[in-house]
Amino acid sequence: MRTFIAIELPDELKKKISDFQRNLKKQDILDGNWTKNYHLTLKFLGEVNEGKLKDVVKVLAEIASKTKRFELEFKNLGAFPSQSYVRVLWVGTGAGDEEALVLHEEIDNSLTKLDFEKEKEYTNHLTICRVKAVSDKKKLKEILETKVDFGKFPVSEFKLIKSSLTEKGPVYESLKTFKLV
């Protein structure tokens, strides 16, 4: 089954991001697939069989038992691979960025022992659009440079999530929740 590890956002924050997306869509400067499932992916695992999944759960439970809760802020926008060539539009993190990064690194390093590849480059981010085309690069650059604050929330858990790809987009199912201390 196709899986990943993520921090889910509270509904209030999801609504703020959704409202921002709606306003951005109205400006009609981007053509792309707009994200509806908001989460901070800590590690994408890909296809994992049931046996290996049990080992993953053990490793994640161990990490959660040693990780303190923290607050995570979502603010400002970014783009991959760059602002001049946008293929992914995303919301970045502010306060709590370092704690989330340490959590990612702990997961990434620990899962190499189970033969998962280490991430080459990782940035805490929340994807809001997979961009196909940009009709107004100047306007998009202005938007990317605008300060936006979506708020912060207490992170008390992360989840192992199953992702099923459908014609209408991915469908996510939480397999296991790991509580932080």
C-alpha cells in the first residue's frame, strides 16, 4: 500500500488556507491541480507491504515516545523548483520549523535502517497547487513576496497515512496515530 507520514492541520487552519486558495484561483494567474488535503508530509514512504509496515510502526512509536510537543506556524509562500519556474506552490512554516525539521530528520534517519531511501532535499512545506502553467509571472512573483500568516497550532501527534489514488485525486486514510510527549 502507498503510504506517507504527516502532521495534519486543524480545521481552522485548513479553512484559512482554503480561503486563500479560492482568492488566488479567482485571480486566474495559475493553471494547476489545487490541493484539498492539507498536511505537512514528514516522509513519503511509497509502496510498503504489511510486514514492513509493522516495522515502520515500531520505529515511529519509538520516535514519538521521545519527541516533545511543539507549536507549528504556517506562513508565507514558496515555490519549487524556484520562483522563476514554479511547478509547486506551497505554504511555508515559521515558528516550530526547527522542531518539525528535527522530527523529519529523526524519521528519515531511523527508516534508513528499514531500507527506505534518505531524502536528498527536504523543506517543511504544505503544497497548495501543482502548477501546470503560469499566465502572469509578474503577478505570481508579487504574490510569492507577500507576507501571509495562516496561524499556528499545537502539534501533539503525527500520523501514518495510506494514500489511494483515484480519478478524483488521492484519498487518505489514517492507519496509525503517534502521540508526542
